[in-house]
Amino acid sequence: QYSFKEVFGTHVLQKELFDVVAKPLVEDLIHGKNGLLFTYGVTGSGKTHTMTGSPGEGGLLPRCLDMIFNSIGPFQAKRFVFKLDDKNGVEVQCEVDALLERQKREAMPVPKTPSSKRQIDPEFADMINVRDYCKVEEVDEDNVYSVFVSYIEIYNNYIYDLLEEAPFEPIKPKWNSCNTPVRNGDFIPPQSKLLREDQNHNMYVTGCTEVEVKSTEEAFEVFWRGQKKRRIANTQLNRESSRSHSVFIIKLAQAPLDADGDNVLQEKEQITLSQLSLVDLAGSERTNRTKAEGSRLREAGNINQSLMTLRTCIEVLRENQMYGTNKMVPYRDSKLTHLFKNYFDGEGKVRMIVCVNPKAEDYEESLQVMRFAEMTQEVEVARPVDRPLCGLTPGRRFRNQAFREELSRRLEMRGGPINGETEEQSVSDMFLQNFPPLPSCELLDVNDDQTLPKLIEVLEKRHKLRQMLSEEFAKNVLAFKTMLQEFDSSVISKENYIQGKLSEKEKTIAGQKTELERLEKKIKTLEYKIEILEKTATIYEEDKRNLQQELESKSQKLQRQASDKRRLEARLQGMVAETTMKWEKECERRVAAKQLEMQNKLWVKDEKLKQLKAIVTEPRTEKPERPSRERDREKPVQRSKSPPVPNMPPVRLRHRRSRSAGERWVDHKPPSNLPTETVMQPHVPHAITVAAASEKALAKCDKYMLTHQELASDGEIETKLIKGDVFKTRGGGQAVQFTEIETLKQESPTGRKRRSSPSNADPPEGAVDSEWTDVETRCSVAVEMRAGSALGPGYEHHAQPK
């Protein structure tokens, strides 16, 4: 949201806009004050339309001209009475010099000043046909006025005169490849003008064409002639986009009449020159939206640079005004701001019309424009205008006219001229009519004694009457002197009283000024504090928003972490339940395996004890001989029966049953295994025998056994049975967890160290005569043997749980 002094809708009439914005500036112009009016906005927002208008609906410029000439129409001076010099000043010429100047200009072959009696160009006739008669109410009727107009443009930070009469073709200028003008007689490029400073420190354009105009039609015709030379181009945003800042300057020269009210007072100090500048700024635009290239791109860059300089100057002025600083305002960075430096320093009123186009594409640019325009309202600098005191009686123009009218009326009544002597004689005759009439003074006879006495009597009467009149006159003079003295004394007393009152009022005013200065300083301090507090509040609000966003993000993060934690807890509970179940099964399996192992150990011990008992209790009469292996295989020896296996046939091979025979197994036997043909071969019923482990076989079983053979250090074959559990994985496959290793080792009895008595010692009586006299050795070796052999290889059972 932005705040402005006045906001107009889309259907506002040109008259309403003029009454609010431009009418006060025209009133100030006629009262001798300067004014500046900007139209500012994005390209295509209606700046030129606001300033110029359209057929049937004139804009601000024709309405300003119409109001000026409606106000000063009957009080205009003749042409060339006012003459502008080349130093931004004005001079007054007498009637003879003005007449000579007019004759000189009419004889020159150059184009003449437009005449008000000429027919109006129909191209702009509707624009200046303003039906609303508007004029300034308070116009000094004792002054004479003259209006001068000039029209310039600021293009690429150069100033050009649009009214300069030069053979310049704006559409197709003849430039060569070096970007310099062709030197021929047909084409002269426009020359840029310079800015200068006059003796009153006001900026002006040197050598600028200034035309004296006497009517609205003349002034607008001059404007239209320059408007056709203005640089416009077709861009992506506007078909006729203004590529330069145009400045139409209206100067009003006014000077008082002399005491007779006939001629202009020939004093340069009494001339007042006021100025109204109507500026149509080029539109601010983004080059990426206009698709500008080449010269258009350079033009857009210069336009934006000059507008940025204008904005910088306004910001520095605002800062100097609000905070009491004295920073240098960069007027010279752009010709636009340098030309109007005096206005920003307080030389006159400055008004800005912000044009906004309600297009979505112009949103960002419109925000920048309104932000800058809102800030410019806070800048108010003004300097008092000292008008020269004329010292002549007001109303002399109309009194002179009334005198002339009365004189002409009397001339018509009398039929001839009357002069001042006749008037005085008639007044004296009227005064002498009050005296007694003189008798006839003619003496016809010498003896006439009546004529002279009568004459003497009349003259004495006249003398007495004259003395009476003289005395009356003296009395009246004395009374009038007394009245004058009384009046003077009363005036002096009143003056003293007024002076006392004035001194009191001046003291009061001084006190009020001091109080106002104090309050202004206090206001500036408070405004500065308010701004600091606003900035602090903005920072705190920003911090608050950031903290709220951070709090929201952290709360969302905590919620995500809590949900992840809940999912992880559920997952961990599932994993704990699964692991608990698995270890319970593992414990049950291990307990069963341990029980089976202990049973096997008990069975082995029982077998050993039984065989030991049989060896101890069986009497031997002969010393047994150890047969060879060939003999053992050919001739089996009758083996003593052991109590636990009475029904086992001696010649039948025994297979060792697995301790987990009740479960489904995968019997993995690689093809490289060699059959040992021994009785200790493991046998697992209902097992799936495979040469290579496969997923299909593992899916059907819950136990796994791998048979592995390798050579031991003594050269014998050592067989290892690697067992494990099969369980399903989360991915749908199978995994094997190894639990124990059984080692089956084959040993040769001949390689063992016998524990026997010395060979030369005789065996004791009752002892068995044999090499195997050590019962422990015999029992540990010959646990199981082939049937029919006295001695044979034995197997050790090693159960090594994982």
C-alpha cells in the first residue's frame, strides 16, 4: 500500500486532473512564481496522453496555455516590447524600438512567428478547443504581460532544441559507417545545447529558441511543430515509446505601467520573469522485456540512468531535510536533474503525476515507481519570492481609460477640444459671479459726476467683500491648521501606540518563532527516533518471522524424528521378537545336541567299560598274535560280544547316525570327496544330497551339512562335517548360520606308541601274553573294529560346537 496526496481513477476527466494538479501552478506563474510538473511512470502507462491529451479532450499542456491567455488576454503587451536576452534575462523596449523590431522581423525571410489570425491546423484543433473557460481570479491589472515558449528534449543525456529551424530529417539521418554525420550541404546534424547558470544562479539552456506567442493556438502550434521532431520508437512494450525526456517551458514576463497608465515602466528591476516547466519523462523499462538491441538498448540505458539520478537526488534531499545533514546532491550526474536544480533547491513548486498501468507484466516496475513517488512527497523545500515594489498608485490603468472616455465624451458634446486654461477660466468666472457686477466705466462727458462715484462704491463693496473672504479664509486656514495639528498629534499617539503594540507583537512572534524552532527540532528528533524505532521494529519482526520459521522447521523435524523413532521402535520390537524366537530355537537345538552328545559319550564309556570288563574277566591261555591287515581281511577273528550291541552282525557296515536325524537336512557332498569305506560314515535319513548348494534345496530344509575332506599332518584323511541352520531372510531368500563342526579322523595303530613292558622281562603270572598289555591303550584304540580282525583302525569322535 502507498499513500499519495490525490489518487485518480481510470475514468478521470482531464479537467478534474487539471483543476487539482496544474491549476495552482498556473496561478503561481501569473503571480510571479516558478513551477515544475512531471509525468512519471512505466513505458506505456499514459504519460504523454496525460500531458498532451487526445482530440476532443485536451491534456494538461493545452489547458495551462488556455488558462494563461484567458487571464492575461486584455493586459498583453505588443510584440517585442519584452525582449529576452541570451543570459536568461528580459529587457523592456520602448514603443518605437518594438515597432522597429516588428518591421525588421516581418522583412526577414525566416519563418515568421505564428499569427493568431491564421487558420488552426486541423490535426490539433480539437485538442486546444477547451470548452471550460478557466482563468485566474486575482490578476494585477496595472501590469503588462508577454508569454514566451521553448521546447527541448534530453536524449542520451544530451539537450536538443526541438524548435531550431535546421534542415534536419529525424527519420533517416545520413550517417556513415564511422557513426559520424556526412559532411554535405543537404544535412546538418542537430547540435546539442549547453547548460549555463545566470547571475541569479538559475540554470538555463544556452542558444535555445524562445518564441513569443499571443494566443493558445499560437503556443500549441509551436509545441506541435517541436513534437513532430521528438524521438519516438517502436518497442516491444509501446508502439510509440518516448525515447527522450521532453521539456516544454512557458516563460511569463510582466512589468508595471508608468504613473499615467499608458506605457510600460522602463526599469529593468521592476520586470518579473516566472517560468512553468511541463516535463514528459521517458518511461522506465527493463531491457529484457522490451527486447531492445543496439541503439534502443543504449537509449533505454540512458533513460534509466537519468531516472535513477533523479531518484538519488530526491533521496539525498529527503535525508538532508529529515536529519539536518548537509550532503551534496548529485545534480550534475544527469542533464535532467542539473536543469531543474533550482526547483529542488526551493525556487518553486514541484508536482509529479505518477501514471500506473494495471498490467501484471508491469507489476515490479510499478512498485518501484510508486515507492519512489511516495518518497518524493516527504521533500518540501521552498524559498520566499521577493517581488519588487512598484510604489505607484494601483488602478491607474482603468482611471486612465475612464479619463480618456470622459474626455472623448466631452469632445463629442462640445464639438471641439477643451484645454486646461479654459477649465481654469470657467472656474474663476464661476467664482467672480458672486461679486457685485461692475457698472459701466465709460466717461461720456467731463462733467459726469455719477459714473466714478458709482464705480468707487462698487469697488469698495468688492473690497469689503474681499476682506471678509480673506478673513474667513484666514479663519478657515487657522481652523484647518488646528485640525491638522490635532490630527498629527492623534496620528503620532496612534503611531506610538501601534509601535508599542507592534513591538509586543514582534516579541510574541519572536517567542513563537523560537518555540516553533524548538518544536521543529523536537519534531525532527522524534521523527528520527520514530524512524529508528520503525527500523528496530522491522528488524524484530524479521527476527520473529525467522524464529517462527525456524521453530516450525524444528517442530516438523521433531515430528519426523518422533515418527522415525516410533517406526524404529516397532522395527526393533519385531527384530527383538524375531531374535528371541531364533535364540530360543537355537538354545533348544543346542540343548538337544548337548544331550545327544552326552548320551553318545555315556554310550562310549559304557562300551569301553564293557570291553574292559570282558578283557579283564576273560581268561587267556595263549599269547595272541597280531595278524596282519591282509590276514585280518581274509580271516576274520571272532570278536567278543559287547553288551549294548548283541544283535549287530559283525560283517555288516555301520553308519553313524546324525544327532539331528529327525530334521530335514541338505547333505552337501562335493564331487571331490573320496569314499573312505569305514564304519563311521555319517548317515542322515531323508536328506537331500547335492553336489552344489542351491536355493531350491535350501528352501525345502531347515538344516545344512557340508562334508569336507583334507589331508592331516600325518598323511591320513581327515573328514569334517560342518553343520548349520537354514532360515529365511527378509528379502525372501535363505541364509545358513553355521553352528558346529564334527571332525572324523582316521589313524593307523602302527604309528602309535605302545605302552608295554620291556621285552626281556617275563610277563607276570596270570597276565595275558600279548603286545597290547596296556588296557587303556587298547581300549582307546580298539573301540570299534571290523568283524573278524583282531586289530584295526579306529575312529575318534570329536564334537566341537561353534
